[in-house]
Amino acid sequence: MQRIGVFICWCGSNIAATVDVEKVAEVIKSEPGVVYAANYQYMCSENGQQLVKQAIKEHNLTGIVIGACSPRMHEATFRKAAEAAGLNPYMVEVANIREHCSWIHKDMEEATEKAVILVRTAIAKVKLNAPLMAGESPVVKRALVIGGGIAGIQAALDIADAGFEVDIVEKNATIGGRMAQIDKTFPTLDCSACILTPKMVDCAQHEKIDILSYSEVEDVKGFVGNFNVKIRRKARFVDETKCTGCKICMEKCPSKKGLNEFNMNLNTRPAIYIPFAQAIPNVAVIDPTQCIKMKTGKCGICQKFCGVGAIDYEQKDTFIERQYGAIVVATGFKPISVDNFNEYGYNDNKDVITSLELERLMNAAGPTNGVLLRPSDGEHPKVITFIQCVGSRDTSGCGKPYCSKICCMYTAKHAMLIREKYPDTEVHVFYIDVRTPGKNYDEFFRRAVEQYGVDYIKGMVGKVYNENGKLMVQGSNLIDNEQITIESDLVVLAAAIEPEPSVRKIATLLTASIDTNNFLTESHAKLRPVESPTAGVYLAGVCQGPKDIPETVSQASACAAKVIGLLVKDKLKTNPCVATPDETMCNGCSQCANVCPYGAITYVEKEFRLGGGKTEIRRVASVNPAVCQGCGACTVTCPSGAMDLKGFSSKQIMSEVEAICKM
Amino acid sequence: MTKQERMDNLNRLSGTDVKKCMKCGKCSGRCPAFHDMDIKPHQFVSMLGQGKIEELLACDAIWNCLSCMACVERCPRGVAPASVVEAVRDTVVRAQGKNGLKAEDIPPIVDEFIPQQLLVSAYRKYNK
Amino acid sequence: MQDVSTEKKEFTPNIVAFCCNWCSYAGADLAGSSRLTYPANVKIIRVPCSCRVNPMFVLKAFQRGADGVILCGCHPGDCHYVTGNYYTRRRMALLYSFLNYMGIEKERTRVEWVSAAEGARFASVMNDFVKQVTELGENKRLTDLRVKEGE
Amino acid sequence: MKEVEMKMLERAKALLESGEVARVVAWKKGDFCFDPSPAVFESVEELDTFVYDWFCGANLSKYLIQIAKKEGKTAVFLKPCDTYSFNQLVKEHRIDREKVYVIAVECLAKLDVEKMKAKGVSMIESVEVVDKDVHVKTAYGEETLYKPDVVLTKCETCNKTHQAKDEEIILHERPERDVNRFAEVEKLEAMTEDERFAFWRNQLSKCIRCNACRNVCPACSCVKCVFDNPASGISAKANDDQFEEQLFHIIRAFHVAGRCTDCGECSRVCPQNIPLHLLNRKFIKDIDGLYGEFQAGETTEGKTPLTSFTEGDVEPKDVFNGEAK
């Protein structure tokens, strides 16, 4: 037999001025199942709560309804009070007679009548409430960082410094990412390698960090606190434990025609190589598409010269499986292909290059040893024209609709560096808008114009064509309302950036949501910007949206803070208001899993009794309560009604509907 | 017709949304007739947006535009400046109430050097 | 004519509003905190997400005498549960279209997206919906469907 | 059709004899020539009663949910429209595709004995179809009917082709026709609300809640139907509660929305001749119009329109502003 207690709050005069609270309590007293009804000035006060606790004990209440302000305000308060009195906290319902009644109505009679209905509705619901217990799930105290760029490195270091084990999975042969390719960084112009490589070394030396380079995430199972990740360790044909990074193999390798990806294919490298001097791990890798031994079976020179016997042409991909409590996605970006933009002539002219290619041409470790020479003839370019927004802010379908955010600043940086190093060079920049929000950013850009005399032209380039070995850049100068043609030696395209394409697969594995531009979606754009909606998955760097190095590092550290906050817990309390299937009714049709935004639903084969001693095996849904967030999408999709939501069951909601409609 | 109606009319005729323009000037950057146009392609878009209808209807540029559609091809925002030019021109031609170029006028002027594009363009330009 | 209009005035429809906890319920709270008014015949049922609303609930409400049912959720793209209201949008578009196909007045059903910041909009949506349903009169069709012709 | 029947019988025998399959799901003769019924044949001897003729309209796919669970492989004969239901059930993991051997058979539209009787033909003894003529031999003599007048309603607008097959027995290709299966839905849509209401009130008032539509529907194959489940809040015995009575059909249509393959079995089996398929077709038409063409059962994978979405989906309020139609 249900014993319901009802408590009507006056909220001073907030409720009592328009709702006859005493009358409400009086009317409700005679509702079936209600054994106690009271009213009080401030139910949420210490005394009010005491009243609730006392009544629960004295009247042996099985459920309580508080007629007061919005449950968004004090539901938690009254749940705690109930719990303190020995009643399950989920046996509490709040009827919102303030925001949804007394505050919006003027007429006392009308408001009182509505308050009664609202309280009745809550009673109807609470009668069907079931005691719920928050579950617990253990936390594996190890984090996975996917991507070894500056975002991944920073996140890993911060997490490891807090004392937790971290694995970095990097698909390339070395960590470092895009930042390793960059020459100088804005707005301070310090050398990228000088600030990045010490961090890479820190990672390698940190006892809590395990770098899994040349590896990819293959499969992810599990949920927050308890991910089970399968990692493919790609065959590098060099034993990582033996190679000392002496580079003798690189010298001796007869196949030297492989394009050097690290230098944006501007020069070549041997078939066995270490991507760059400061690579971590400093271990060689063989490119099987270039290796003569692997293509023809003859050669084996590197093996012969390797002093430690590290070369193994027979090496195969291997797989490892590890458990993690949290995952940081830091997969980074790549510049878009500019093939769609014929007008800039990238594919027809060697001297039309992208900005990342220019970074390598200006880098001391690059193909030209840091001397700016144009690719076609190795001459010093005298006139250089930059074109901004190549493929950014483009809704025509050729490019990306968003602003890539970093191009304005790096173009100013390039222009400035060139003017500084080669004062006899003329530098022009075609721009649509120069966007420089950031500390010391606009000052930096103005310096390029005012101090270094870079010629900024408001307008866009319509065509780049070759005339007698000169690149003719035709564009508009909107301020002067004229069309101009600049005879240039080198044209640099500030190509838009896009998320590294492999992020799609990762997002699918993690059931992390992704937007139409392949950027991972954050849980809340303002308040939870580093968390994915999938619990336990965090986002750092450009995989979440275009951003520069300082922002990336901030986000990575924010991720680390979130991860540490998760990993310090031994157990996670789970929301008890989760979906649960009635297995006896479940068809196993997969419709619910199709709509679950969290991937909380899996299927298991179970044996069911049919009667008469017979059994059958059926496929039924199984909800992981640690992952389910309780939205209820699955409950409506389920054709048999097998799926229901605790705390908001179909029966509860229907009884509310009935109570409201019963006039 | 009120100014607003004429603006709406031009917008409708052009079939393009001038509000999508982000004022990059790429259209004018490529326009082969740029130097012969008193109002430049990007200005057409901007002026229609601002409702400077009188100036547009009185300009010479509508006759100098080659209708080559390079600006349409280049626009990163899917705006069609040439369509705005065409809308203005059509409005003028219609107001004059006569066809400037009839189908039978064409054969006599055709020779092997005239590009097809020119004929198409001329027909677009002088016909209502 | 006179009689009909007074009769209509006396009729106060019963409206069931399903509101998602994160946006629309909070929007309704804000309407209250801002002391905006809307008729007392709107009664709100709190659901975690608009996607929790089963068409059965809507039908049940009509069957039990509700004159109008309105479903409020976060704006598409802002769902607390990321994608819930996208499913709601499809389900309800199809359900409401279907009910209309069965001859149920389309003005009795509505889906609105109300954010937690849109207290004023919540009130105006409710005022508007109540007005619309009041003009329509009592819901008879969904309780009448099987009454035979001529009765 | 006789040739097709012979070939089918031959294959059924061969499959059973070789032990390739443990059973064959097909049709068996009834008491009359016009009432064959679905049957499971487990031995060659049982095949004596095998039949495939112009009255084999029943969709066999739903039977496979239970039958295919048995030991060994099950062979089934599926007409074009049946294969959609079959695929949908495979998609929903109700049938293990590996355990079923699908023999696609030609259909050419099946006959509706009720429609024939309505034409005044009774005591039917046998039927022969030549092109568009249906030659009927009755106890009173012979008559010829125009076939399009007497085919099952579901066959009238069918353009379906086999979507699943391990082998086929097709001797006559059926030409693609220019038919609009939504014509009747459009007619209803063009009516006023009042007229539509009157139409459905008339139709649904005939319902006797015999559950035949639910029982035959391949999409309505829940382990436990919500209408039979006291916990669902909508279950009740027939005529016990108005709600269930009146809204049974609405809920049923919604439950199968996006999953209904338009096989038309609901209308075929309705003893009261309620055009139930027009309920499901409304959903199909709306889905096609609002979210892009979708045919349930074309594939065995992927999501249904109600378990997927796009960010730019139509707003419910715009459904009535002409965007839907």
C-alpha cells in the first residue's frame, strides 16, 4: 500500500500570494494514497526539510511530493532530505507550482485549481516511481592520447605529470605532428623546433608515457572509465628496441627516390629513413614501396650495414590491446588539396606553392637549408605574392565554408620573415579580411605592414598564369577600385585546413559525434568545449575546430585537467535514470542502437524459457548504464515497448497525462 | 514602382542572393572587361544590396560586360555578379521595349572568326 | 452568431505540453521567473528530452480529453543529448501529418523549439497555441473515431 | 503458372531429397481451388499437396521468423513483394539469412476471390489465366473476367522486383508498369479534414479487432505486442477501452512506419475490407516526400527514415505548409 506525503510550499508570498496553499493541501489530503499533507512557508529551508524528514519517519511514507518551485531548483535538495530520512531519493517528485503556476497566473481561484492538478499529476507519477540506485563502475587509471602532435604531447605530459600512465598512439613514424614542420611561430617568431622538440624529448623520457609510434587505433570497446582499445602497430621493418638512430642505413640505402613527406614532397629521401633529425623515437622505418629488397628481393644493404641487426624485412603488423579510463582525441589537421582551384595554377606552375611548403623552404632543416629559393629554377624570388583564403570561407563547394583561423597570422609571419631576411624582395598579400583576434596578434600584423613594408591588397586573385617565365597574378584592388596584375616570382597559397581524414574512423569507433566538416563536436560549445558528448572522450586541437598553437596547447591542458579529474576517481557513480530493456519483450531488431547517441546499446544472445521445458536463444538489447545518459530516444523507437526509461517510464508519463486530462 | 519593388524585382530577376557576398573582390579580380566597365562586377553586387538602382540602370557597364561568366565561375560564395549585370540590363532593355537583336540579324554578321560565346553573349545582351 | 461566439468564449481548452528538461522546461521556468502570463489550462509534463515523447502519449492525451498537445524541445542542433530532437522532429512531423490524414485538425498539434533563454517566446507560443485551440473548440474527433455514422 | 508450379515442385523435391534443406516453406492446396494456404513441407511425401497458382497471394516471409530457427536450412519461395519483407526481417535480425535458401518465383499478380465473387462468379472450380483474361470454370459453366479487375488490391499498383534470391524460377518477366501507388492517398489528402474524418470513421467503425492485420503483418512481429502487454499502458481487451479501440490502427501504422514494405497483406486479410494499406502508404508517401525516397526491405542493412535524420529536415509545422506535398 502506497503512503504518499505531500508538502506544499508557500515560498514566502511567491506561491502563497496567488495559490491558496492551505486549500491545496486540504484538497490533496483526500487523494487516494495520500496519508499526509502539509504546508509550510519555506520547504527548502532547514526547518522545511526537517518537516519532510520527520513526516517520512512518522508516517512511514513510501513516496513524497513537494509542491514548490521548479524541480530544476530544489529537486536535489529534497532528494537529499528524503535519503537522510531513509527514503530512496528517487521516490521524490516535485510539482512546479511556482514558475509554472503562481508566477504566471493572477487569478487566485484559477491558480489554486491548477496547483491542485499539478500536485495530483506529481502524485500520479510518484506512485509509479521505483527506488533507484546509482550504479558504480571502476576507473582504469590510464589514458590514451590519439595523435602525437603538439596537442597530444601537451595533454600526455600534463596527465603523466599528475601521475597517471599515458599512451600516445601516433600514426606516423615520429611524434611532433604539424608543428614539427613549421619554421617559426607567431606572434613571437620563436623557432618552432626549439620549443617543440624539448617537449618531444620530455615525452620520450617520461616514465609514465609510452609512445606507440607508427600505430593506429583499430577498435574501441567499452565506455568511460573502462575503454578496451585494440592498437595496430604497423610493421616498420626495423626493430624499435635495437635501432640506435645512427642513420648509417640512410646513407647506404641505394633507393633515394622516395618523396620526403616531411618536406611536403619538395625533395626526396631514402627508402629507409628517419623523418627528421629530432624524431622521437629516433628509429628508422622502411618504406616498402621504395625498398629494393622488398620489391625485388635483392639488395639488403641496410641490413648488412646495420651494426645492431635491427633490420627485419619480414616484420608484420602486430596488435596490442590495452585498457584506458579516458581517451583524448588529438588527430590534428592537414591543408586541403588545392586541386579544385585551377585559377591559381598550383598544378601547372612549380612556383605556386602552399604555405606549408613555404614553411619547409624557409626551414633550416628543409630542402633548401633555409635559403628561400624557388622550386622551379632555384633562384631567389624577388617578387612574392601571397593569396589568402584559398578554399576557406568558400560555400561554392570547392572549399570549406569555415574560416581556417590561422592563415591570416601565418601569412603575416611569412611576409615579415621574408622581408626581414631578404629586404630586396617585394611582398604582396591579397586578402579579403585580416583576422587577428588574439593577444599581440594585431600588433604583429601591423608590424608586417608598418615596419616591414608588406603590401596588403584588399581584394582577391582571379587568375594566376605564366607569361615568359613570370607568374602573372591578376586580382582586384577593391580600395582603389582597380584590377591589377602583379608580375611575381613565387605565389604562396594560404590553403584552408581540414581535420585529418582518419578522424572519421576514430569518431565512428568512439561513437563521438562529428559535424559536416569532419570536426569533432564538443559536448557544449561554451560550457563543455573540450569534452565529446561521449563520456570519457576529450578533444584537443584542430580535430575539434581550427585553432593556432597557443589555443591548441590550452585546450590540450584543459583536456588533461578533465582526464585527471576522471582518473583520480576510483569509481564512477552512474546516473540511475537510464534505459533498460525488458528482455522478454525485446525483438533484438537494433532500432534502439541506431538512435542511441552514445553507443550505449549492444546485443547479446540469451536463452529464454518457452514453457513446456523448451528454450530458445534470442538476440536482445543490453544497455550499459555507465554510458546511457537517459535521453529516451530508444524507448520511442522500440516497436515492442521493451525499452523503457527509469524515472521517466512510459507508465509514469501516461499516468501524468491522465492526471492532467482528468478534469 | 517603388524603389523597394524595383530592388526586389532586380533581385528576383538575377536569381542570386547578394547578401551572400563577402566582398572579396574575386569577381573583379578575374573580369576580362574590367577596364571597360564603369561599374565593376563587385560593385554591381554591392550597389544592388544598397539599393543604388538609378546608378545601375544608367551605367555603361551593362553593355560592356562580356557575359563570359568568369565572375560566376570564380565566386567562392555562390553569388553570380554577371546575373546581376544581366538583370539590370534586362530591366533597361525591357523598358526600351524593343529587341535590339533579332534572330535574323545574326547570320549576316557571322564569320569564321566570331566566337560562339560572343554570339550567345550578344543575343543575351540585346534581346529582351 | 451571438450565441456561438459566447459559447466559444466559455470553452477553455485543456492543453498538455511536453517539455524537455534542458531547454523548454527551463524556458517555461524563465517565463515564470519573468512573471509573464499564459493561460492556466496549459499543463507541463517534464521529460528528459523531446525524443522521450512517444506518439502514444500524444494519443493518450487526446483520448483522455486534451484539446491540444504541444511538444517543446531544444532547438535542432542544441539538444542536450546531441541528436534527440532530430528524431523528435521526424517522428512528430510524420505523426502530425498522419493524424491530419485521419481527419484530426492539424491546429491541435504542434512542435516548437524553445531554448532555456526564451522565456518570452515560451509564453507567446503558449498564448498563441491556446488561442488557436480555443478557436477550434473541443476535441471530439479522437474520442469519436469509432462512433458509427448517423449516431 | 502450371509450368512454374512444376519447376518449383521439382526444386522442392530435389532440395529435400538431397538434404540441402530440412524443409520447404510454400503453399498447400486448400479445400477449394481458391484457398491455398502457407505450409511447411518436411519430406518429399508431404509435397503431394504442394501448390502454386493464381491464388497464392500470401506473404511467406513472416513464417520464417520461427521456422528458420529450427535445425538445418529452410528453403522458401518468395514472390517479388515478399522479398522486401524478408530483407526487412533480416535487417532487424529476426531471420538469419544464412539459414534460409530463397527461391525467387514469378508472380504476375494474384487473384482476389472476393473481387471475383463480387463480379457474380461463384462456385469456382478452376481458373486459367491467359494474358489479361481470367477464364473461370464454375459449377454453372464458364466465364471470362478481365484480370486487372480481379487482382488483389496489393497487386494493382505493384512494381516490385526480387530483392533477395539464391536462385530463381522466373519463366515470364513482368513488364514495368506506370502506376501511382499513392493515387488513393492523394485522393484522401485532397479531401477536407471533415471528409477525411468521415471516411476513416466509416472505415474504422467496421473494425472488429480480430487482429488479422497485425498477425499477418511481417513488420508486426514483436516478441510481445504492445497491445497484448498490460505494462504498455495501451493494452486492453477488444471493446474494453475506447482508446485502444480507436487508436489501434494509428499506433500500428506508426509502429511500422519506415519499416513497412507496402506488401499489402493487412488489407488482403482484413475480413471487413478496411483499406488498411492506405494508412501505411500515407507514412510511406510522407517519408518519400519529406526525407527522400525510401523503400523498406530493399537492403538488409542501414537505418530506417525514423532512426536517421539530417540537420536540415523539414520542421513539423512546415509539413502542412505545402512542403510535404
